[in-house]
Amino acid sequence: MDFPNMLSGTFSGIKVMADPFMPKTRNEQFRFPRSKRVRIQKKWRKEKHNWHEVDATGDMYLLGNLGCGLIHPDGYARLRAGIINIGKVFDR
């Protein structure tokens, strides 16, 4: 299943497709309450100053029914460059 304008390749038997519609960032909670009570945790989740944006270009989402993974094009380029560099190390 190929889509137009998408880079694709196979890495270790997993088909990887670069999707330009993947998000570049995602929100992640970095500050948590000491209390384990659900009510307090719920309050902390609602406050915006407990969250920050994280780079998500390297996140890959595996699609089990298609047998492939989706990744942002920037992450795809880093993945491909890393594998090429590893190949150069083992070619010595």
C-alpha cells in the first residue's frame, strides 16, 4: 500500500513510510503531583504549566494490520542516515 509523495523503505524487515502529515511536536506532562490521589492528578493534568512540547519527528507508529511503520520525513532522514553510517562502520 503506497501513497503518492511518501518516502518508503525497508529497515530490518519493517516497511517504513514517511508521512508529511505526522506531527512535529507532541505535548508531554513533565511535572507530577506527589499525591497519588486521582482527584489531584486530574487537577494537575488540566494545568498548562505542567506540560511542555517535545520533538516528535523521531516517533514511529507501527501499524500492525499493514505491517509497516509511519514516521515524519525528518525522522526518516535521520533513520536512513544513521543506518548508512552504521553500514560504513561495519564495512571496514
